[in-house]
Amino acid sequence: MITVVIPTLEAESTLGATLASLVPAAIDGLVRQVIVVDGGSTDRTLEIAEDSGADIIRAERGRGRAMMAGAAAARYPWLLFLHADTALASGWESEAAALVERVESGARPPAAAAFRFALDDTGFSPRLLEIGVAVRCALFRLPYGDQGLLIPRRLYDQVGGFRPLPLMEDVDLIRRLGRSRTLILRASAVTSALRYKREGYLVRAARNVSCVGLFYLRAPMPLIERLYTPARKS
């Protein structure tokens, strides 16, 4: 019923947990196919994907292109796009199955769904950020890609799917879906906090918000890329 699409690039430290979180749904028959779309990893990412039995596709770098390639190879009528540093919390499959059943039975119109944002870190800063994301989703129905996205294939095609963007591919798709066709599930998508810990919670969150704002203002993508990715120290 569901094809899971996971874009990867040097994801050996997190991909195992992401794949493991799909096992209960695979056992139940909800997840029928897992596609790992790799952008040129040189670590053990592909080995981990192969050992899990996932289908592997090699694509150009860029999450938008990876999502497009995975969707094109999907064999099932629902798509679940999931980042390689995000693991779905226990019980997610029950909520997902309920949504699939309601849409397929005609009990509700086709809609996409993201999961509740959570971080794998302790302390005040991650909890505050989680609250902020929950408020953003409640007010604007604007989940980011690290919350996963479950969507019927026919709705994905109807709105034009992902576009070949280097960044903001998630926001771009959610904007086309609109509030009425974007749901937030109760189950959590637990994301690695490594980037927040490395850059600082406030700095990383400010970068994200600024990039989304610039995207809505139609700023040039190279400008958004420079802001999103901090300069590396030589």
C-alpha cells in the first residue's frame, strides 16, 4: 500500500534507525516498498540500504531531484517521503493505516499528512523548538520535510509532485497542497538534533525561518542556499 522514499547522502550514522522504524509497518503489510535514493555517498550508506532489502536508486545531488526519482520508481498508491536522519516513533503505522483507510474508502477527501516534530536531544532548547514547530503547524499547516510526508500518489501527481529544487522542495510542495489537504498526525517523527547542536539551536532555527521567508518572497535560490548552509571553516 505504501512506498517509502528516503533520500540519502553520507547517512550511515542515522539510516539504520530510520529503516528500523519502518519494520512494524512492513510486517503488517502497510509498507510494501522502500526506495533509498542516494546522491553519491562514500560511506556505508549503500551497504546499510542493501542489507535492509531496500531498492536503491542513484540520482543527482539535491533532495528535490531525489524525491522525484523515488516517486517515479514507486509501485504503490501511497508515498511516504522520509529523511534519512528521521525515525518514526512507535505506533505511527496505526495512524497512517487509519488515514489510508479513510481516504481509500471515500470517508474523507484525499489529503497528505506529516508527523509531529521531535528531536533526539534532551533539555530546554529542543523542547522549546518542538513547541514552536507545533504552533507553526497549528497556525499555518506548514510542516517541514523532517516531519515526513504521507501522500496518496494521485494527489501527489495532481499538485505536480516535487520539483528539482536544491532546497525548500518540502515547503514548495506543502504550499501547493494548501491547508485543507495537509494534516498533522499525533505520532512523532524523531529527527537527529546534530545540526542544531553543531550550529546552536537559535542560529539553526533562525536560518530555517529566514530561508522559508526568502523562498515565499521568491528570492534567488543561490541566496537561500548560502543562508541555509553555514560557511565551513578551512
